Amino acid sequence: MSLPSYSNEEVRYFHPVMKDALESAINDLGLDDEYEVDHHPRFGTIPPDFALKSKRSGKYHLVVEVKRRPSDVVSTRYRHQAKSYIEEAGGMAEKKYYAISNLEYTDLFLHSNEASRSSVLLQLLKGGPYMSGNLDEARLSPQNEAEFRSSLIENFKQIIELIQRDYSEYTSMSTKLYDLLANTCRDEDQWHKSLMVCGYEWMRGAMSSARRLPTTAREAMTYRQNPQRMAEAGKRIDFESLYVEPYPSSTDTELWDVGLLEEMNRHGKKWMSGDELAAFAHEVVYGDRHHDGIVMTDPELSRLLAAIAKRIHGCNLEENEMICDPAAGAGTLVANIQYFFDAIQPEQIWANEKEQFLKDPLAIRVGLAYASRISPTNAPIITTKDLLELERRDFENVKVIIMNPPYIRRVDSDVLCAQFAQRILDISGQRSM
């Protein structure tokens, strides 16, 4: 049973490794008489991948959802999926812990019925993500593979011991960041100021892990009395659209919180991407608007669309050619383009999103997706135009368009549909179907 690659099937390749890790953790802890591992246990309408079952009570203490890529672990959709297993289990869940893992990264959650903690973002527990290593590197040698497996087992030993003691603590980053963003998500200026500071510290963590952090980019707190200098430090890497006025006030104590900013840096270092921060911001602002079609693109769908785009285009881009997502949302599609257009440079990416509250998370996510190559002269283009305002000339160098715009029903959106039909007629001279 060798370690899988990202392209391998979950059930055939990822599941055996997870099952072995869970069973080995139980054995190492001397808990064989206490626990057993159920694969695809039958409770609710859809079975979870794994569940830790108490032999004494016959009930479950943990469910584990297995995915393939790190970005899947921070997907809000997949986190809701894991949470739903606990909710559907009802009385079968004696303890309400749930985890999502791609073997490399594992996040642990504890379900709560408290109204103030109903969001999946606020059920994340302190200590994660539990990191086992990198699958690509682990497959390079038997020693690397053994170390990866040992680390994965150790991580689940820690998780099982925590569950046994029933001692858990929700991460302060989630609570503080959620409160900060929730308090500003109706005010564009305050929202921007919050993400400028938090995004800067997240970026510092991620860029330091990528070994691309300039020595001049100091901790955010050192710039509290002069936030413009923080913006200047950020612009030296890129993220230019993030570091613009209005700048945050030095008297905003909720924003200039040492504990919060330290946690932002730590999470940035561990994830080395902006996926989790973008998912967090999207959920805070649009979590109650799924019925409007404002839903983050599924990571698996984004990779499928990227693969189809590459197959249709047939080759990598020329230097002066671009890929555009004109309805980019929080950037899932453009962040995953690189897995198929492997020679693409950041400056060949154009992400447009009209929703102002997604502009800053989009800039952070797309920038960090290309952290190894990004610079002030090689940076993605981020714009915030309405799709209806874009002109033919805007797409002069665009060779590939990839998009998954919000789904709208004609019966609910006659005005918007009529606007699009008129725009199509204006540009093409032909009426839409």
C-alpha cells in the first residue's frame, strides 16, 4: 500500500492509508479494547468515510472525511459536509468530533448546538492543522514514506487522546477573526482595513514558509502607528490592490490584537496559501446567500474546469497571452489553474469580481497561490468591474476564459437576464437563446 498522489482516487488509494493510520494510532495507545474503526458506517443519508466507534457503547466519538488536496481541507463546502455527518448521526454520535484530512493536513472540529457557535468556522479546534508532511516528497524514498506515515499516526494519536479526555479548546483565531469580520462586513472601508492588517500577517507567514519574505517586511504590530509603511512593505512583494487607502486607524484595538495577528501568521505559515482565509471571508459575508447562487466553487470542480480548459487550448500560453475568470468570486478557479497550465506566470492571470467584499480575499488568495513567482513586476491583475461593463478590447490578450458564475433562475432574475441579453446583442449583433 504505497502513498497516493493527488490524482489518485480517494477510496482506492487515500482510504487504505487513513485506515491504517487510525488503527495504528489505536494500537499504539493500547486502546484496541476501547475503539474500532468503521469504514463507511451507515448512519444518515450519506455515510462518512471513517468513524471511530466505542466498543463499550457502540456509538461514535469521531467521524473523518478524507479528501485529496490541502485546499480541500479548508473548503467550506467540505467542512459543512463533515459537520453534517455529526448532525445526521444524532444520538449515534456520543461525542461530536469531526475531522477533515488529505493525509498531509488534518483539521479537527467539535460540533456545538450553541447558536453563537453554529458556524463551522467557529467549531475549529486549537492545535490544527495537524501536519504529516508532503506526499510528493514522502514518495521519494522509503525513509521519507516511513516518516510521513509515522507523523500521520502521531497526529491521530494526539487527536484520539484529546477526544478521550474530552479536553478541547476552540481556536482563538477563528473566534476573533469571525467577530472582527462579522462586525465589519456591512462597511466596505472597515472590511478593507481589517483584511489589510490580517492579510498582511497571513501573507508574512505564508511567504516566510515559501522563503520569499523580504527582511524589510516586519511584524504588523510594528506599523500600528504608521500603517502606510505596512502597505509599502506589502507592495514590495505585490498584493498592490490590497494595500491601498483607506488605511486602518492605530486606535482600533479589535484589529491591532497581538494574539489574533500571531495566529494569522501561524496559520499562514502552516497552510502556505490564502485558501483558508478566502473561504473564511466568503462564508462570513455570503454564508446566508447560497440561494442567490453565491457559493464558492467546489475545489474538485475547479480542477476539472482547469483540466478541460487545458485540453481544449492544447498547450501552455505564449508570453503575451492571459487566462481570465471574469466572475472570479474568492478565486478558487484561478488559484487552481497552475496545476494544468504549469508554466503560467502570475502576470498572465486576470481575475475580475464585482463584489467589493471579495476583492481583498481574492487578491490574497491568488497572490499566495503563486508565492514562489510573484513580484511587483510579475503579478496577477485584480479588477472589480461588473461583467456587463467589460469591453471586447479588455480581452484582447485573453486566450482562455474559465468561469463558474453564480447560478440564477430566470423566474427570479428577469431584470438581470434582460441586461445580459441586451449586452450580448450589443456586442455580437445576435440575440441570445
